[in-house]
Amino acid sequence: MKVNGKVLVVTGAGSGMGRELTLQLLAKGARVAAVDIHGDALDELASAANAGERLSKHVADIADKQAIQALYEAVVEHHRHVDGVFNNAGIIQPFEKLIDLDDDRIEKVMAVNFFGVLHMIRTFLPHLLERPEAHIVNTSSMGGFLPVPGQAVYGASKAAVKLMSEALYAELMDTSVHVTVVFPGAIETNITVNSKVKTPSLAGDSKVPLEPMPASDAAAKIIAGVEHDRYHVMVGPDAVLLDKLCRIAPKRALSIIQKQMKGLLEQD
């Protein structure tokens, strides 16, 4: 789906990949409903975009089902229709073993990363099915196919997004709605700050490229994938390499990431 002239909803639009997605979609001629839990970030985005009424700002917590319904009504009121949803918002968990995580954090990660995406889809899909062409873009993660020590619940939430999205793709194959699943590797974003999680230093040696991809490059790759109706979009050389390795030698892939993260869970 070409984005020029389309009305697109972007969650997590206030920072990182969401911010870059919004700016680049606007630059390509789209109208964007920018959604974020932080109103000040949306204000800064609007100032940077200078897109007038083509950009609407919506402060909403996607973990709140009722808030998503109100969001849908506000977006349609402003833009009259919606052609696509970029489910980009997400948080990570503290770098802790599964047994050490508290219940509140587990529930929050699942509420934002999985149920937020689920409820966004279920709320917007009936409308999208009425459009001549529409697109749903769900952000999973490299952690959705590669087990990462200290990120078990985060990985589970992103794996759930992956499988749900793939099933949704199959369900919508005979409709006008396309589905793309995005798998970012290491990207230069402030997800750890927004998630209130301390970033540990990595240990061990690895041949896996770990230099984070700039968020602007990641956003460009995602948009290109959408415009070519890609099923999967791997974002970053680490995601590309480990996706291939997980298919060929899954235990070896796990060993590599375990070595890379060695000692992480013992850090203060």
C-alpha cells in the first residue's frame, strides 16, 4: 500500500521509531494520527513536523481498552477515515530472571505489548475492511523469535504479536487489508527510559553485529516494507542474521545470545 494520501495511525509516536515513522509518513504525503502516552512528546513532534491539520495528536494509553475506543472515535472525527494502523508502541521488562519479576510488571508488559495491539486491531479492523485498501503493521521484535535471557516476558509478548499477526494475515488474505509484521533488532530508541528500565552493559564476545540502527533508518525500512506489502520486515543486520540462524541452528543461536548476555542478570 502506497502511503501517499492515506490516513495512518501510529502508536508510540512521541519518540524513537514511532516519531521517525510519523515524520517520514508525513513527508511522503500521508495524514497521521499520532498516539502516545506522553503529551509533551506529541507537542514536540507536532512542532517538528509542521504538518498542520494533516497531523492529529492523541494522548492515550493503549493498555486501556476503553481509551482505544475513544481514540478510534477521535481519529475518525478528525480525519474522516483510517487506511492503516502502525502498532509500534511497546515497553520492555527489567533485565531480570523470570522468577524474580513482580506480577505488576509482567501484567504491564503483556497489557501494552500484546493486549494493546490486540485491542487496536479489533477496534480498527471493521473500519479498515470497508476501505478500498488498508494495512495493519504490527511491531514484534527480534526477541519474538530469539529467546533472550532476562527478557522472557517481553519475548513472550512479542512472540504472541508475531503469531497473532501471522494468523491475522491468513484470515485477511482474501480481503483488501494487508498485514506486515516488523522484527527490529537493536535500534537507537529510548525504550528503556520510557519503560523505566535500567540498561545493563553487555558481556562476552560475539560475531553478531550489535551496533544499533538509527531509528530513522529503521522507519524507512518499515515504510518500504509496507509499500511493497511485505509479510515480514527484518530491521537491522542483527535481526537478519539471527533470523536465519534461528531457522538453521536454533540451539546455536540461543548459545550466541546467551554468551553475549552473560553476566547481565548479576549486574546491579
